[in-house]
Amino acid sequence: MIQVAIMGHGVVGCGVAELLQHNAAVIAGKAGEELKIAKILDLRDFPELPYAELFTHRFEDIVENPEIQIVVETMGGLHPAYDYVKACLDAGKSVVTSNKELVAQKGDELLALAKAHKQNFLFEASVGGGIPILRPLDQCLSANRIQRIAGILNGTTNFMLTEMIENGLSFDEALADAQNRGYAERDPSADVDGLDACRKICILASLAFGNHVYPDEVHTEGIRDITLTDVRCAEAAGGVIKLIGLAAREDEHIRTLVAPMVVKKDNMLSHIGGVFNGVLVTGDAVGDTLFYGRGAGKEPTASAVVADVIDAAKHLGRSKYLHWDKHIPGLVADYQALPMAYMVRLAGETREAAAAAATAAYEDITPISADIADNEFVCITPELSESDFEDKTALLKGVTLVSRIRLL
């Protein structure tokens, strides 16, 4: 029998506890041994639960117990999660986490520590909830030189944008709907400002390209400024707006960013709606592969966590394959050199004046016929680096740049 501890009994931690108990026989068959919950760490008490006697307020009851071999961290945030996970690895315990912030900030250090102690630090649930993505990326695609990863990595913003696209809701209305349904927090900043997607693309880039990528290296924009007019313009251009996390290899460098982008309808990511996530991975041998599913939620995330627990149980005392090396300064290059086309909306005295200014500044444009104000003009620019786009935008005369959205 292998004893397991859970740190944090929130939505995910509760799901993990329930799944370990409800599917105990199936899990034991997969792991080759019975897995038993020994302790659950939380500041709160849950006397109404059938496993109430498992709760403790003391971290020492977990880290100092030599019978506990696997620890699940579902607390979230950096502190005290980082200190607790580090202490568990130092104590010779394997750790499984769903904590994307922890992995994005400290993944290289914790992976190295686990390897030094011949234990495992596993985090499939930190990206894409229940979607299997990290193992396939690390194993099934290991023969490939990964060229690019583009993903819809946040279910909250994807739900909101879907509501704007399909039901004509404004940003504020879509956010209120997401909050009412429990998809968005009272403070939605981590989702709508792109921070959640940023952490996830860091984890994917670190694993795909082999060295740690920190969140502060990733240019990050959210969806707060997206309007229904932008949505209509994207539709007229043959696409939809999605919040995209992008990491691309360029020679020996990586370029990364998170931003709303117009995704053309011939791209598989354009069809992913609601709270679903999708990750499009391009390898030099395999081409495009799409990973799709529910990116969050109690049951899907618990499913991924428990799969890692089973994996850890099958590899006690020996480190697995999952690994990346330390950060290399300069590996992540300036995102502004990425060549991208832009959907540009301009306002002038007349639509004709705005069109003339756009043609003069950006030259080879593609006009878009959309439902916009009479004095506005919308078009697609040719592919430009961000710096070239800014230089050309500075040449605009007599018009105002209302919005600009990149094309994936």
C-alpha cells in the first residue's frame, strides 16, 4: 500500500480526494498497488465529510511522516506551496501538482531537486486541466524538433469570447455571465489579463524547447479591450478572436507572447468554443497535432492529477523522463521580431480618407467589408514585425488607430 497526502482541499483537491476513493479499485489496478489517502492539509475543517478524520492543519504531519511517499499539492500560488513542495522533495517524497504558477516560476529548480533525490515532480494538470498534453509533448513527439506551439489555454476567456461571437454579448456582459456560471473569479484579472495563459505557455515552451522560460519574459496582453465591433470585423475577415499563447522556435531562440488574435476559420483552433481549450503543436516531422478538451474544472483536473499520482506510484525511487534545464539568458528573444499580419481599424474624417491613409502607411493591404462606423476603415496588413508595424503606423496621417489585433 502506498500512502498519499493532499495539500489543499479546494475545488481540485476535493476532486482528487473523491476520485482516489471512488475509483480506488481501478486506480490500484493501474498503479499495481493500493493508494490510500493518509492526510489532507487545509486551514479549514470539514466535519461533514466522510473522510473528516484525515484533515490536519500541520504541514509537519505530512513532511515528517516517512510512510507518506507521494504528496499532491493543490493549494495554488507560490507561497507556501513552493516551500512545502521543496521540503517534501527534500524529504524523499514524490510530488504531483496542478499549480501552474509554481511550475512556471520554479519548475527547473523543482525538477532538478526531484532528480537529485530520485523522486518525481509531475504536473500534467498544470496545463490544460484534463487534456493530456505534457506527456505526449515529452514522449510521443520526442522525435520532433518542435517548431511552434499555439494554444487557447484559458477556458474563462474562451467562454467569454465565444459569448461575444455567438450571442453578441459585450465584454462586461460576457464577464458577468462567466462569473454567474462559476467560470470566472470575482477578481478575473488572472484570466482576462492573460496571466493564466502566460504561465501555461511558459510550461509548454520550457518542455518543448528544453530550457526554463519565465513568465516575465513573455509579452502578455489580455482581452479587456476587445469590443463587439472587433468581433464583427474578425468575422468579416473570415476568422474569430481568441486569446492565444504562442511560442515559436527561430534558429536557436524562442519568441513568445500571449495576446488576442484573429484566428482564420481554416485553422483548427478557430472551432474551439466555450470553456474548452486547444493546443496546436507543430513538429518538423509530424506537422500539426491538436490537443483538445476541458481545460479546467474539478473532475477533468482531478483526472490529470490522479494519473500523475499513479505514474509516481509506478516509479517510486527513480526519476522519470520529464525534465528541462535551467534558464538561459537571451534564449527568449524579442517577440517584436515575429512576423505577423494585423487587423487594423482606423477612424478618419471619412471612410475614404481612412482607407487612403492605410494604403499610404501599410501599402499592400486587404480591405475588409464590415459593419463599422461610416468614418471607419478596417483592413489586414501584410506580415510585418512589430517594430515595422509601429514604424508604419507612425506614418498615418489624419486618422486615429482605433484597434489593432494580430492574426495567428
